[in-house]
Amino acid sequence: MEPDNNKAWLVIFYRDGTDDSVNYNQPYSQYERYQGFGNISAKKIKHILMYDHFSISGKESGFRLNVGNYNGTLPNYLSHHNNNPFLTPDKDNNSYNCATLQQGGWWCNEC
């Protein structure tokens, strides 16, 4: 599987639990200002995830995730969370309280 250089790229990081140097348990306002993701470096890229469509809606609709068809080297983790708003522990608006339980921001369908 080779990425198509004629299309836009988006890098998605997979947290494997071995690097605890970044505290992802940040308030919604930190993620909103792009500061909740920590210091991202290329050395952490281990897998490629490719979707034929990927978008995140605006603030007015809760930064909802929208993904299309998937091809990659990991299981398709994002489609399960498709069309869900971005949640953080201080703004955990689903009945499962996933962001609180997982101590970090994510598009949570269920935990």
C-alpha cells in the first residue's frame, strides 16, 4: 500500500500506551487551540491509515469526525467513531463518559 502523492495527507497518531510523556487529559479549550496533542514528531509514526475521505466539522457542531472508506496497516479504529463530536473530560456529553474514563480527548461513540 503506497500513499497517493497527488492527494492531501493527514497524519493520525496511534497511542500505544508506551509513551506517557504527553498528558492527553486536557480541557476542551486546549484541544480547541490545538495544544492538547503534545509535541508531535515523525519518529512516532509507525503505521499508515488511509481514508478516501476525512474531515472534522466546525466548532458549532462539536468538531464531529467524518471518515470514508479505509485502507491501512492497523484495524479501522476511526469508523466506529464516525459522526461523533470531539469529547474531553470537561466536555463529556455522551452517556458512556468515555473521555472521562479514558482520560483524554477523542471522538467517542462508546468506550
